[in-house]
Amino acid sequence: MYESGIIIGKCETHNNKRVDVFVGIPYAEPPVGRFRFKRPVPALKWSQPLNATKWPNPCYQLPLLITSMTNTNFSEDCLYLNIWSPNSSQSDDNLKAVMFFIHSGSFLYGTASDRHIDGIALSATGDVVVVTINYRLNAFGFFYTGTDDSPGNMGLFDQSLALEWVNDNIRYFGGDPNRVTVFGESSGAWATSLHIISPINQNLFKNAILMSGAALNYGLVVEPNVALRYWLKHTESIGCCNDNDTCGHKFTAKTIECLRNISPEKLVSLVRTPFDINNSLQVIDENNFNKNINLMVGTKRDEGSPLLAIFIDAVKYHPFSPVNITFNEAFNELKQLSSKWVSKVAINGEDVAKLYFTGLSDRNSQHLLRQTIGIGLGDLFSTCPTIQFAKSFANKTHNKVFQYFYNIKTGKESPHCSQWMDICDTYDNFPVFDLPVLSVVFNGLNITQ
């Protein structure tokens, strides 16, 4: 039992060790109807025992990666969390450290109800309490009007409220609220970096791990005025603007009401990354952040190759049958991608291409030429921001900062990371959640193969 009522979970075993499992615990009221686009409201108490044995619905999203989901019933009623505990004792002398995981998915898709982030192995092997959470995605989580009625970044506020819930209640599940580590991969790492510098998260966690990502990507994490222009532009496209409205300049109460009543199928097609109220490096430079934490960051050798097919050219960079490419074509591709990258300081694409392609030629394999473009893109997109964030953090604190480099490719090729790609995005999730042991399906393939 905890402060809101009785919770019924289940007992499972991993390597002969007992783990208490609770899935689908509400940490907020359903963000539906008049609560759509608003900051989350803490879950109310319940009078009857809560059955926490069924995976919660994923937050509403496009069905892009559903193979490994335990539940594919997308819903706006999705603000739930899952807990794995090796010992539900509430004795202060036996409380376990807590690992609070924020899933990836570019803030567009993903869920805590996913087999590849099942916490049972990490909990049993690491002797820790593991928490995974759902949070609102795409338009539902990041719609922004420039008003208090729809303040934006709801998905990040969902994460913060879940973190508050953990601090208030995790001791009932055998977890120590004074030893919470927040960690995430890719966009989950971006979110973690923002929680480090957020004033509302002070004293809610002691450690943080950024697995390939930090919110320093200019053009990906945007300023509020950029987000506002985006949403104004797209509001008319889904039928919530007419001649009497002023959608070209600002959101009216009538327009916001229309958006709250429009079908989720229309809203889910609109995408936007979170906006950043404060420049992350500026916040660190000014010492306006949580300095009482230890930090670990990690990167992989090829963060960018999977992105080439998704964002650049699906035919040219097809995972299994890519188009042949010459040295000059590869060189010029990275040159153009680098030159177009949004940065406060202009990037010389020629210099970037020379840095990565010096020593290569048409004598090298097609795999290596394509892969080199991906590695360069991944450094721009993920590796450099991650390391830069860690260096800035280290320079302003006396706390411990660790770094790892993940360099193992496991399993057969998949659409996400095929043979011509190197060590790809999300691959460090596998050992963290012990997936080779759990033998789960990832992107249609059994990764134990």
C-alpha cells in the first residue's frame, strides 16, 4: 500500500532471484479533454485495490516501431509507470538504489510497455529498483501556444511529475528516494540533460546517465518562438483555423478549444521537437543547474547511419540494398549535410568532409564509404553534443563525471542497424537490460540470434 491506495502486483523470477513487478501504475490524471495540452495533474487516490499486472497503453503515436511493444493500444490515457523491485521491504536499512529510465523515440514514439526495456534483468542482476515511464509524445506532448493554457513541453513535465511520484512513493516498493539515478538513451538522454538543468527537478535525483544525447542540438531543440511559428502554421492544416481567427499571429481560446476536441488521428501526424526555454550551455556556464549530482555519458561509434535512410534518402541508404556510391559522392554528401547543419557558428562542410574522408578512396568498400557519412552525421547529431555537455558540466562542478564508449555489435542485422552500418543507436540498451539473456524480439528479429 502507498499513499494513494493499495496496489496489487505480481512476483517473477530471473536467474532464481525474486523480483516484484508492478506495471501500469498511474502517476497522473488522464490528460484528455480539457486536460489535453496542459501540464500533468497528480493522480487522485483510489478506494479499491489497483491491479498493476497489465502493461499500460502506450501514449498516442504513429505505429512505427510496434514489434517489441507488449501493448499496442495507443491512447491519450497513458501516464503510467512500471516498477521492478528485488525486495519490496520498506525497512530504511534495506532500501535499494533506484534506476529511473526515460525511453527514446525522438519524442515521437516509444513506450515503457516495451520488451526491450523490461526491467526484470536489470533489477535482479543489479539489485536495484527499476522504473520506466510513459510520457506524452509528438503534438500531445509538445504542442505550444505561447499561453498559460497550453504552455508546451508537456512531455517533459510528465517526466518531472513521474520523478516526483518516485521520490514520494518508491520507498513503499523497497527503493531509496535518496539514491535515484535518471538515465535515458537518445531522446531519453536529451530529456535527462534538460532535467539536470531544470530548476523544478532540484534534489529529485543524485546521478544521471546520458546514453548518446544531450540537448545542445541547435535546430532540433528549438527556442519557443520557433516552436510557436511551427504550430501556428500547422493548425490551419488540420482544420482549426478560419477567417475569424488570428492563427497567423497567435492562438485564440477558440482555436485551442478546437484543437482539444480534434481527433487524435489528426494530431498525431504533426511533429515537433521540444523547445528549450534556456540555452543549455548558458545555464551551465551561469551555474544555474543541479550541481549535486554525478554524471556519466556514453556514445557509440556510429550514431548516424540509421538516420540516413530515415531523414536523407530511403533508397540510397536502404538498410539491406543501398545504392552504390563513389568516394566523391560520399564526400560531397557529408559536405552538404554538414554545411546545412543548424549551428550558432557556421560549419565549413568542406573541412568536415576532409576530416572524415582523408585516407579513403574508391578502393575502400561501399560499406565504409556509406558508414563514414553516418559516423560524421552521428557526431554532429549526438556524439559531440553529449561530450560537450559532459565537459561543460565537469568544468562547473567538483562532482564525478564518467565516460564510456560502446563498441560491440550484437545479433544479426536489422532494419535499424544493418550489415553496412557500424555500432548503432540504441545498441547499448541491450546489455543494460540484459536483452541477450531475455531473448526478446527487436524490429522483427530475435536478438539472441
